[in-house]
Amino acid sequence: MRRWKFGGFRQDMRYAWRMFRRAPAFSATAILTLALGIGANTAVFSILNAVLMRPLPYRDPGQLVSVLDREIRAGGRAIFFDLYSDYENWKQHSHAFEGFAAVTWAGGLGKIMTGRGPARNVAALPVSADFFSVLGVPAELGRTFESGDWSGGCAVVLSHAFWQSTLGGERRAIGQSLRLDDQACAVLGVMPVGFASYPNPESLLWILLTPPKRPDQFGVFVIGRRKPGVSMASAQAELLALHRQLHEHDRWGAIMEPAIEELQSEFTWLAGHNLRISLIVLFAAVTVVLSICCVNVANLLLSRSLVRQREMAIRAALGSGRRRMLRQLMTESLLLSLTAGAAGAAIAAGAVAYFRNANPIELPPGTVVAVNEHVLWFTVLLSMATAVVFGLVPAWKASQIDLISALKAGGRGTWQDASRHRFGKALIVAEVALTIVLLAGAGLLIRSVQNFTAAPLGFEPHGLMTAGMQLPQSSYAGLERRALFYRRLLSEFSREPGVEGAALSTTFPTQGTGPIGVLAVEGRPDPATNQILDTGQQTVSLDYFRVMRIPLERGRDFDERDGEHAEPVAIVNQALVARYFPNEDPIGKHIREFDAEDKQKPWLRIVGVVAGEKRTAVTNEMSWADSPVVYRPWDQNPPMAATLLLRAPAAGTAMGATIPRTVARVDADVSVFGVESAPQAISKALAYPRFRAIMLAAFAGLAVLLALVGLYGVLSHLVTHRTHEIGVRMALGAQRNEVLSLIVAGGLRLIGLGVAVGLGAALALGRYLGALLYGISAADPVLLASVSLVMVLAAMAAMYLPARRAATVDPLVALRYE
């Protein structure tokens, strides 16, 4: 029996192949249409699989969690660091976890490596000694950190890429030393290829985290490994209890609480705050595209069934049952779909290769996007499911044969033909509705990117260059030496041709506000213990506001009077004035960062008010935040790391090369990195929104094309089917423009119904795009009207040829039409 079934299936496949060879145009059209839909789905699924479904490349990744603090009043996702004291507390007293690891970014932007060519900054991530053991990833060569390494001096573990590029991939590098910040650091080991971790996935090497002198004021990112059988809820409850016990009487416990997330979820969020929803939206979009492809192929099969109805009638007359014919037709659909699936896999492989090379967005560490075994199985299952979706109804209708009518029917068709056309029209309505949804979604994202890009930022990015700098700790331990270096540097840049101004800052607007705290105002009660952290701090040099072109609204700018030993002063922005000094003049008022444990922090006298800069928001990717900021004069506390800002009308490649050369003239041991124009830096904040908009626009464009092809095909076959009727109408006196109106009106009814259904669906689904929009409502009437108009105009263009052909029918030929 099994052999007979297999033989019958093989026979059906051979017959299906012969049928496709007899109709190459139909076969090529159907296969190409499905291949585009399956290929798009496979490509997006490969990214979805790599980011959301593939486990992190660590041991038992499901047991790993991130632990971060969140503001109790604000709620939502945890985005603040834990205190080092919490890490030590959990490590000593937790029973729900096998271990904890701490990572920090508080040590600066990296380390300066010397002795191997020019001084350069390398991304060095400070981690606790148990970092690699908690993740469960051993070194490929040598070993990772051990507790005894604390007493052995500086030690490092290298990434595989750094070991290859800098040390030539030599095994004897293990045990040798690298000179980092003028300190010899022993190389303990090399990690495997592709190993990466947050909060800095670009880390080239890892160093030991030095326990801080004040653990209650030092921030770390904590990773924990739950014991088997311990739920997320019970682990969260234990950490919360330990946190409250430690901070029972301090401010941190009043405003913060720990929150745990699966490490994979946290890594995904850190890579892109809306990465998860972006991928889900894109996968939904390609699913809609595939649905439109299925509708088109179903209409092709319905039209082809009209041509094959005499064949089906003869097969039925010779004894072939409906089930047998249904099996044959479904086999043809399966062959179509599997062939299209193979072509779609090839399309997806090319798209994925382009995605890897273009690298348009940041992905979580260790993510490798590839058309692998899981993706190929998805393609096979998708192809089989697609065969059922587009093939079942046409096959069922084609197998419903009225022998007498089918054998006698000519060009006038049968009642089954009319049923097929009704179903085909319903498919066109669905196709147009789906296309409207995609067009509306693409329009919303495109408008959001345009609004986000055009939003006034409070400073002028054009003609502005930025670069990061890191000073060697051993050479610039004293404030006076740092201040002297920065003065000499700004003097050098002031003499460079084409430079209109140079300034220094501890941050750039796309990097946030710097440290965030709570502000205390002299003469007012101390802030409440649960006051939300809302004020950023930024240290800037003279001319910063002029170089950035930020208007000074009141008071004065920083000047030579604001040196190291002068009165501590500050400039604040309008957002701070609105928050702390509404309806009063802040000039001359005294403020300071509130610290209940340290009442000796100096008061800062406000000497000026500026309009302020818009900055990227930590919690919302699609927003520019107008946060309160306190600006401090550079010379009163020059930092070890700085962001250089140059105002140069001809900013570009030439100026980018000038920056490291000029810095080297002042001190060759100072590393320079991240040289780029301000528009390039801002563009990074637009990477995800732009990627979403481009992808959805491409899918929407493909959907429009497919919808027009489907509409053209249905109307063409409808005209062919109604040729006899059209001839009768014209013989009875109907004019060509009346025939033209008849066909166009029928098509417009389908389009109008599809547009109405699509607009309803777009409004219903619009709320899911809220987090991805900026400056536009999901129910924007202008956008929805524009999308509808585009669809109607495009549809009328697709209806033109079938309608014109109907209007030029010769009545004598039509009356003889069979």
C-alpha cells in the first residue's frame, strides 16, 4: 500500500512537471511571485531567529539574568546600574543564585596602549574575577581570571580578534605583557572567536575590576546565574529583600529597587530599545507580502482552471473521482511551492549576505545571522504551508465539475466559472486591504524618520566635527597638568586653517547627559527621599556654547575668571529653570548635587542660562529628551577623557585627519578615537528607525506591485470570460465608453472595498506602532488619505489595459466567441 501511494505521488509529480513545461509563462510567473514572498520571509526570519530565538553563546543561557535598578516611582524597565555594595551583598547572602559577576563602564572610555606602534585607545572592560565562570565560557588559550589574580598586578584577557590583529595570533603571547596606561599587564588568555558581552560588545580585552573605595557610590552591571529550579519570581523576591535590608535607612533604597530580566532579553534591549518590536513588525510585514503572493498565485490557478475545465471534465468522464483530481491539483501546487521555496532560499541567502556586509544596525553580542539548518527547515515548512494556502481553494473549485455543462460550454462559461470569478474578486479585495496596511505602516515610519531627523536639537550639527580623547593616567594625574594640556590643545586648534572654534565637553548630546542626580537648592528643604533622578551634569570648556551655537539667554558665559581656584559656578539650561525655578530668575542662586551622605559638596552659583540641547533618551529610542542639565567650567575639574568639538565649515575627511595629527603635536601619548562629523554621530541614533522605514517601504512597494499584477490578471480574465456578453451589449448599441466604464466601475468597486477594509485594519493595528513613531499619530488623516489615493491611482493604471481591450472588442467576433 505504501509503495502504491508513493508510486501514485511520483506519477502525480511527473504529470505536474509536464503541465508546467507546457505553460512556461504561467509557471515562471507563479514561481517568481512565491519565491519573492518566501525569500523575504526567510531573510527576515533568519534575523529573528538569530536575535530572539537562538540562545546566547554561553553555558545554560536560560539561567542567566541581568540585574539592574529601576526607579520605584517610574516603574518600567530597569535602566540604572546597581551599586557595587549590592553586588557584594547578593554575592555573599543569596541562596537562589550560583554566582554573580559585575561589569562596569565607570573606569572611563578604555585604556591607552603603548609600545606597539602609535598610542591608541583600546576598549577595555573592567569585570569581576568570576565574570567568565558565571557566563560559563572558558578561554580558548590560556585561562581567564581567578581570585588570586588580585595580588598579581595588572592582568588582561584578550578577545580573539585583538589577539590576531595586534599580537599576530602567536601562542607565545600568553604570559607576555601589554602596556596599558603605562602599566605592564600580563596576558592570561584569549577568548574564543566571536565572544562578546555587554555593556560594551566592542571590548577588545577584559581587565579586573578594582573594588571601589566607596562601594555605595560605584555603579556596576550585574549578571547572575540562577540555580536550577529557581524561578524568576523567587529570585527577584530574594534580591529585593536583600536590597531593602542593605538600604533600609538610605536614599538609594527609597528610590530604587532591583529588577531582573533574562540576559538575552536585556542584551536585545541594549542593542536596540525597539529591536524586538522592530523585528516582529518586519516579520508581520513580510508575512503580509507572502499572503499577497499567495492571493496572486491562487488567482492564477483559478484563471488556469478555466482553461483546464474541459480537461477536468474528460478526466471525470473517464472515471477519475473528485478526490483523485484534488490530489493531482494539490501535488501541482506543492511542486510550485517547493520550487519557489528553493528559489526563495537562494534569494534569502543573498539578502542575508548583504545584511551582514552592510551591518545597518547593532545586534546583540555573539549574534550571527545566517541561513542555517533551522532557517532552511522553516523555509521547507513555509513552502508546504504556502502550497495549502494558495492551492486548496482553487483545487477544490477546479475539482467541482459539471460534466454536461463543462463539455458543452464555450466562451460563455458555466456557473462554476462565475463562482470562481466571485472568489477571485474576494481575493483582490483582501490583497488591496493588505497592501493598504503595509503602505500605511511604511508611511508612518517614513514620516517618523523625517520628523525625527528634522527636529530642532538646540545646536547646529552642520559644520561640526567630534572626536574622543583619553589621557594617560600616569602622565596626567594632577589637575594642573590636565588643564595645561587642554589649554595647549585648544590653542593649537585655534591656529588650524578652516577652524572657526574649538571646545571640549564630557559628552555629546547623542551620548546623553552624563551623570544623573538630584538637585538641591540653597534655602530650600532637601529633596524628598524618593525624588526621581532628573538632572544631568556636563563639564564644558570656554566657547562650548559658541561652538555648538547654543543661545545664551540670561547671565554670562564661562570665561577666564572660572579657573581651578575660583568660586564654583554653573550654567543651567531652560529645562532646569522650568523644573526648579519657575517664574523666578535663577541667576545668582546656589545649587549642588544632593547627597545625604556628603553635606560638604560645594554650592555652585548660577551665572548663566542657555536654551539647552535635545538629547537621546535612554528609555525611548524615538524621542529627543529636553533634560535639566548643570554645566560646569572645564578648568575647575578637567577630566581624563574628553569629547573634542570643532566648528569648521569644511568639516569632513580632511578635518578628520587633522584632529589626530594636531593632538599628537601636543602629546603623542594621548589617544584619539571616534573621529566623525556631528551629522554622522546623530545618524547613529537614526539607524534603527531608518532600517525599519526602508525595509517596510520596500515590502510595501513590493506589495503594491503584486496587488497591481493581481488586479490586472483578474480583470484580464474577467474581460476574456465576458467577451460574448460585451459583444451582445455592443451589438445592442452600447458605446465603447460605456463598456470602458463598465469594466472600470467593476474594478473600482473592488478597490474601494479593499481600501475601506485596509484602512480599518490599519487603524486597528496602528496602536502597536506607537513606540516606533515620532511626531505623527497612527491615525493621521492626511497620511491615510494619501495612501488611499496612491492605491486608487495605481489600481486605475492597472485597469487601463483590460478596460481598453474590452472597449475595442469587435461585436461580430465576440458573438462568434467560443
